[in-house]
Amino acid sequence: MEMLRNSLSNPETWLLYGGGLRNQRHMQGSAITPENVSELSLEWQTNVGVTPGQYQGTPLIVPGDPPIMYQTNGPDHLRAMNPRTGDVLWHYDYDSLAEVGDPSANRGVTILGDTVYFTTLDMGIIALDRYTGEEKWFFNQAKTYRDEQVENPDSEIHDELNFTRNVGFSSGIPPIPYDGNLLKGSFGGEWGVTGWIDAVSTDGEHQWRFDTTPHDQWVGDAWRHGSTTVWQPPAVDAESGTAVFPMGNPGPDFDATVRPGWNQYSTGKLALDASSGEYRWHFQESPHDWWDYDSPSPPFIFDAEVNGEERTLASWPGKSGWLFTFDLETGEMVERSQEYVQHINMWALPKHEDMEGTPWNAPNLLGGTNPQPPAYDPETRTAVIMGQNIPWKISWTDAEYEAQKLYWGLHGFEFANNVEDPPEEWNGDPGVIAGIDPVSGEVKWQNWREIPPWGGAMTTDTGLTFTGASEGQVLALDTETGEELWSADLGVGVGGDPVSWIDPAEGTQYLAIQGGGEGPLGGYGEQGDVLAVYSMEVDTGATETATPTETAEPTPTETEAGGGTTETTSGSGPGLGVLSALAGIGGAAAGYAFGGESDEDEEE
């Protein structure tokens, strides 16, 4: 567990979705600096070849000679690649038994020892041999899989769960490992589902479930379609054993009349004991929400001095356009930042089936910050946040639940960037990248964008922030000032998350990012299917190549059940440097135009 918690202290790796269990996305030991970042150049670029617009993931890097990159995209595609060349070692294409969920993106995998764990859109977790792609086991909490009955040990609340009940039961986020288990939640917040968080052992056995729409804490039967799902992975503090999960909207959106009360656990963050699933604390940014102001972005955990006392804190941005910081142990709010997107009539209620005279609201249903992962630089105490900044106006209608249909009360809507007379208060900038001190709440800088950014960020200990732009570039910014220092054109809207690593055998630091015009309601920027890797020669004299494990060398394989795996092309043991310690971790511890019909799929 220590290796995963501190994985980014080893610049040769990127072993978890958020870089480490705490989700800081902060690389230590980087050789790329503000002074030399202009020397970055394209090493290779490829068109992945499937599903434009579903490249929201974070590639993982396991060290070795050569290393292995594990890259995913929706719906349910996984590749093992040589990150030096872009050669595909094997790929796994899962054939879902359910209709594709919303969104159909896959945001990454988790690796422990010789196993890669992959979440499927029909609510499964698949364990694959990470060298060959051969399937080891499959877990699904639904009643059926591959025509076999699967026992559901949980309460009556979820007995009705099956693949045909609702297209909204899906998940595309990586399961996060802790104390021998994999932690994961469910998608489906706009489809009238019930929300939950599962722990599944690393050998595929269900351990516990936390109901995020608890029937004894909601009024009447509102919990039955109360949503409150988990759009992104949690941050985990290994020292305290606390996992903080991002919580989605209550269902239905926009018609709160059918769900009286606070709608427990929705629109905020929920802290659980990561081993047992026991409740610790929660916070709701918008109780009894009318505006879809949920909190899908993954949190991050860090240590900082507050009023002269060293404390462990959890912080996150939300659709509300604020960055919240809480004491991890007590659940006490430490700070709510200055707004980093504009607030215009934020809490004004919409009218029922009447757009006339309806006020402009900002943020809109997309945020603020949606699923975009923030990054945190502890050296400068700066959180880098991505946000939307487009006012909208809406009317609502009475929502009625119907299986496999969007469950919301949105009647009419229009966005300020699509009208001739937008609100005077709006600055006209649809998106922003912002640097915020999560302890003081100060917004240090704002880098306004012509198109809202949809991808995540990473920071380095040399003062750089890497992120993607929906306008089609990968960017390097000065973390303290937000100044753009370097950019490269991908030709597509970039909705993926950057990662960087050093390959000492090559004397090179690499930067990888993917994109395809990700975003809601048709996407942001040009659509495509691009994965690009940039490189720079660096001095790696102080870095030793990771020691190979004793794991068997990869062999060609062909997998049939549930998915397909192509032949492995490497015979030299790529990525063996994951280190034998990892094997025990599981047991030890173009453009955009808003508008159109109101029944379009909505992201988060």
C-alpha cells in the first residue's frame, strides 16, 4: 500500500488513476521545467480507431524495459502498449450485455501485481492478466452474467437490479484498491437508478455495499429512483483508512417536488471507512437540489498547516463553481474558495413549463466543474481546476419515471453562448482553467478559454501544469501564475488526462494525453480518436531502472469469453518493473453548440 500511496515519488511510474491513492496528480522528480518545456516534441501519435469522443481516461505506466502503458476508451476498450513506440502489445474489447451507459467513456484501469482490473459498462469488474490480456475472473452484482445466475447478497433495495432494468446502471471508472479490496461506485444519475458503493475483493468476491440512496433516510419511496451515484473514483488516505467519494445528483433532476427532504448524500462528498464501508461524514453542496449542482469531480487529499496546526484535508471542486476543503478526520469545513466561475442568479428557481421571464442562471448543469480531475501542487499549494462558465435558463416539468428513459424534469433550456442577447453580467468566456489555494480559498489566477475544458490536469514539482484544451491543444502552464509556456496541437478536443514519466533506459521523459472531442451534448471541439506521446531527452543519471519481477514473460493469447484479446507482440518482458511488492498490495492494505431536444443524453 505504501508504494501506491507514494507512487508519484517514483518518476518512472503512474500506477493509479489519480497518480496515487490521494489523487493529487502531482509528479515528483520531473526533469521538465518552465525553462526547458519548449524542448518537448512529438514522439508518436496514433488514431486509436474506435468511438470518437470517448477518450476521457488516464493512461497508466508500469516501469520496465520497455515499460507498458495501459490505455482505455469507451465503450469498454483496453490496450497494453509500448509507450516508447505506440506498438500495441494486446487489446481487450469487452462485449457488454447491457446497452451502453451514459457516458460510455472508460476512464482507466487499476493494476496490482500481474493483474489489471477493468470496469465494464454493464457494472462488472474484469481481472485480466496484464501481460497477455487473458481473463482471470469477472464480477458483476447484477443477477445474470453470461447466462449464469449470480447471487446477490444485498438487501431488497437492489434485488431488482438486472441488465434490462435500466440503461443507466453502468460504470466506467477504475476501481481503487485498498486493504485487499477494490472500491467502485455506479453511474446512472439521470436514469432513475439507486446509487451505491461496492467493495469487491481482488479475487472477485463481494465484501460490502454502502447504499447512497438509503431508504430509511429519504422521504417515502423517493429513494427508489433517487440516483445519487458515483461518477468518479474516490481519494483514499491510507494512514486514516478514509475514502472520500464524489456524489452525484438526486433523481430526478430539475423536478424536486417528487423527492422532498435533503436527499441524503447527494450533491457533495461522502467519507467512508475504506476497509469496512462504515459511514464517517458527508457534505452536501446543494441539498434538495433543483439545478443539477452535484459534485462529480474526484477529490484529492493533502496535508497542510491550518491556523498553526498540521492537518490532513480533503478538497474538491464542484459544479457550484467553488473549491471546498474539509478536515478529513472531523468532516469540518476548513474553507470554501472564492468563485472561480461566474455566479449569476445561482439559486433562482426555474419556472414550471414557462421560459418567459425565467432568469439566467450560472453555473449551468455542466458546472463549474464536472468530471474533470483537478491536480494539486503541494510545493506552491495550488489546486488546478477546470470549469465551464456559460449561463443558461431553464423551465421544468413534472418528471415521471419510465425504465430506460431519462428521468428528469427539464422542459426547456437555452445557453447564453447560443443567443443574440446573453446576460450583461456574463464575461463571454465559456471556460476556465483556474489556480486556487485550497486552504485560504484564494483564486490565484484564471486562464479563460473559448471552449470549456473537459479533461484533467497534472502538476510537477518543477512548477508546471499540464492539461488539455477543447480547442485542440495540450498545454503547459506555470502553476503559480497560469501563464501558458508551451502548447502542441492534437487536432481534436482534448478530454483526456495527461500523465508523465521518466524512462531511464532511454534517458527520456515522456508526456502522454488522449482526446477525441469529449464533452456533453455533442462534445467540445473537434471529434477524433487521438493518443499522443511527447518526449524530451533528460539527465537520468540519478534514476535507476526498476528491478524486474519474477512474473512469467508474456505469451501470445486469444481470449473468447466476454471479450477479445489480440496477440501479444512483445517477448522481452515489458513492464516487469512494477516491482514484486505490488503483488501483495491487494492483500496488505469545430466547435460546440448547446441546445436541441431536452431528452439528449447528459454527462454527469
